[in-house]
Amino acid sequence: QGVPPEELILIAEGEAGVLVGGRLVSRLAAGSFVGEISFLSGSLTTAMVVATAPLRCLTWRKAELDRLLARQPELRGVLNAAIGGDLAEKIASQNLKLATL
């Protein structure tokens, strides 16, 4: 949390916890991106993510992914759509949690 983004991660298997200020605020499972907000915005990371079960992940170094997207700009739309779908699911899940408080 609060560090420059270095990687974009996609959880392929397993589960992770999302911590903000040391407090567990969410859980992530297969199909969830990690580091997507920082990847899209270029801002510092907004949370710390820790494995809560064994994980298998796909990881892209930000600098390498930026170079790939510069060479093949059509991939940016596909990646943004995938990240957007994941973010929408995360927001909907948080909204449901807030509604029960």
C-alpha cells in the first residue's frame, strides 16, 4: 500500500485478502486482478494484497506491459475491458457489504 506500481497480477487459482491500513476489507479469488487501479491510473498502490491460500498467478511487469501495449495498441482495449469487468464486480461486492452495515 502506498508504493509505486510494478506489476499487474491476475489470480488464476487461490484466494487473497485485501488489506487497507492493516484491516481486511475484501477477498479476491481466481479471475481477480491485483494492482489494476495503479496500473490504470499510474498512482501509488491503494491496498496490500496477501495470499490467504496457495496462489497461482499471471504477472506482467508494468514496464514490459506498457511496451507491449505501445507495440500492439489493440490489446489495450481488451485489457481495459477485462480490468473494467473485474472492477465492476469488486464495486458491486463492496456495495452489498455496505448495504448490510
